[in-house]
Amino acid sequence: MPSASKASRELDRALLAIFLEAAGALIDQLVEAGISNPADIARRLNRRGFPCFGRPRWNAVAVATVQRRRERLREAA
């Protein structure tokens, strides 16, 4: 039986994957609409009230991190 800490880490990883897909889909929509500046994307996500994983608000670094992590996940698949 897995330990509680291992189960907690697995749950955190699963929640992060779900977050990356949801946030990534919104970011992709904004990029497709011609908005490519991460700071501008962050402002729009904050205005929409979309929560940022582990942070109170979106910023340009968080947007770039989501984009980078999704790209890594695509490459690994």
C-alpha cells in the first residue's frame, strides 16, 4: 500500500496535469486570437478570474511556465 506522502504527491501531480490542460487551453485560445505577450495573457486570465495553481494571481512567468510544461508533456507523449 502506498504511503500517505506518496499518495499526496501523486494527487498533486494529477491536479497539476488537469490545471495545465485547462489553463493551457485558455492560453492557446488567447494566442490564436493574436495575443502572444505573456504579461497580457496573465492580465486577461486574472480579469476572467481563472485561478493560478499555487499563486494568488497570474503573471508573465506563470504563463510562460504553463506553456513550457505543456510543450514538455507533448514531447514526452
